[in-house]
Amino acid sequence: MIKPPIPDNEHERLAALRDTGLLYTPPQEVFDSVVRVAAAMFDMPMATLSLIDTETQFFKARVGVSAMTTTRDCAFCAYTILGSEPFVVPDACADERFVGNPQVTDAPNIRFYAGAPLLTPEGYALGALTVMDTREREFSADDAQRLRDLARQPAEIMELHRRLRHLERAYGAALREIDGLNQQLAESIAPATRSCVAA
Amino acid sequence: MSIPFPANETLRLCALRETGLLYTPRLRAFDEIACLAAEVCAMPIAMVSLMDAESGFVKASVGLEADAMERGSAFCAFTILRDEPFVVNDAAADPRFAHTPLETPRGRVRFYAGAPLLTAEGYALGALAVMDTKPGALTDAARAGLVSLARVCAELMDMHRRLRQVERSYRASLNELNVAPAPAAVRPALRAA
């Protein structure tokens, strides 16, 4: 087993991932739907939507996998996020990067893996949409293309979450500024109004 | 032929307008959902429709040239009445649609299956539909796939809506910052006095 390398844009990638506000949050029907479609589309017993944090892989959605997180070191998706194309491992037992990986030797006993990166418009790979099996499988270039197409949907929704949070933050700042100005103004005219009412 | 309106029609239309997606150019995400629906359901025709007051707007499609249709003759006008898929196995044998066929480059639509695009509040904005020019049936697997993709599509639309809502509030706040905030401030000061 070989520890996955860190992407060149890791710092910005993690910032974008945090911006989505989706790390370590409860399951959401929309992402569950995506992994269900992926599992059905490729007839696979397992499918996940993984987000790769500094040291942890978090499954925002999953079918056929019981764990909610794994370490990043043993995450197949940690390899997927190194590029912008789907990453396919036809047989993990014959791939030195994954021989002895606890995800292979123990539950969920991954033998086949295919993952498409979840890319932001800037090209940061937040995680991956994956399909997996406990036996070795083939995955055609056409299959990879279809997985990549499907991965664009959750990536788009994550991007909208990110934009929404940006806007909400800006909106919150504007509201606080207004409150501050109102407060200043109220304080500055309070003596005048008091004397006015007293008179 | 008159088609029943959903009970929440007014609020439904408000939600639909709030998405800002009516009568707008194609967006890749929705085109891709239409393609995925056609593939998952193994059908040659698919569309994402938005049901406005009088007409159905085709936001995305494969195998279909129409970019709008009259609500009175639209399959999707029935789909938005319920929260589960609406299926017409053979439009030619269905009195509701037999006389107002939907034309495609491959011929008239005979089979239709549409899942409503439901917002979090339960408003059906339109439908994700798959169609064929020959009669057919919707398999359980295709139904499950269609419903799942409709949920993804509706979530995308809902996100557009939420983004626009926050954008509007944000702009309103900025405007308030630019004009004098005095009136709002004077009132609490007077109350305090």
C-alpha cells in the first residue's frame, strides 16, 4: 500500500471544500439519489460520494458501505482527486498502491474501484463520485465518460452551496454594517431627541 | 380540454418565477440531466419542463425540438398534480392526449413518463420526463432512476431560487447602506426617549 500524494493545489482545494459547508453533515436526499443512480447505472453493489478532508475521507452519501469516514491514507478517492479524469482500479489486489489497504483486506473489501473527481469551476477536486465492487471488473472508456457526466451533477450542487454560503456571509456582513450605522446614528441623535421630548 | 390546476398553483408559480429559470437559455447541468434520464430509462426522448401559467417551457431536452408547449395539451401539466410519476402508456389510446399529439423529429410521442420536480415545500415546478414514439411501460428500475434524477434536478432549481433570494436581500441591504439609514434609526431613539 502506498500513501496517496497530496495535490499541488491542496490549500485552495481544502478552502473550497470547507466553503461548501457539507463536510461532516447528515445525509441529504439529493446526494443519496446520485449514488443510487450511480450504483444502478453500472450495476455495482457500492457507490459513494466522498469528500477528501486533510486527513479524513467523509462519505456525504453511500450505498453498500457502512462506514461514514475512513482515513485519507487508505482512501482510493485520495488518488482520484489528483487529476481531473476518472480514476479506475480494475483489480485492487493487483495494484501495488492498494495491496494491503484495509479497505481491500477488510470490509468493504474493495476489489474494483472507479471514481470521477467532483470538480469546482476553478478545477479543485473536492472529492469523488465512486462505484465499487468486491470482485474485479472492467470499465470501458464509455463507462468512465458516463461516470464523469453523472459526477458533474453533485459537483454543480456543491458549487451552488458554496456560492450560497459566500453570498450569505456577504449579506450578513452588510446587515451588521447597517446595524452598526443605525446604532451610531441613534446614539448621536439621542440627546437631541431627549431634549426635544422634554421640551 | 381543460386540465386541473394544482391546489397550490399561485404559490407554485411564485416559486417557479423565483428560480429565474423560465424562458432562459440552456444550462449545461439541465441538459445533462435530460441525457442521463434518457439513458437511465433507455428512452430516445427526454426533457426538463417548467410549467408556467399558460405554457410548458422546455428547459432542456434530447430528441425533442419544441422549446415550449401549450399547458392545455402538455403531459407535464398532469405530472405536476401529484408527487409521484405520471405515466401514459399509449397517448394515441388516451382521450386526454389522442387529439393533441406532441411531435418530435422521430414522430409523435406515444409513451410518456414524467416525475414532478418538487421543491422542499412541495411545489411541483415542472417535470423530468422520458418519452418514446412507440407505446411502452415504465420498469421499476427506470421509475426509481427517473425519480432520483428528478430530485437532483429539483434540488438544482431550488438552489438557484435560494441564491436569487439571498442575492435580492443582499442587494436590498446594500441599497439601504447607500441611502440614509436615518428613518429606521430615529424610531428606536424616540422610543428610548
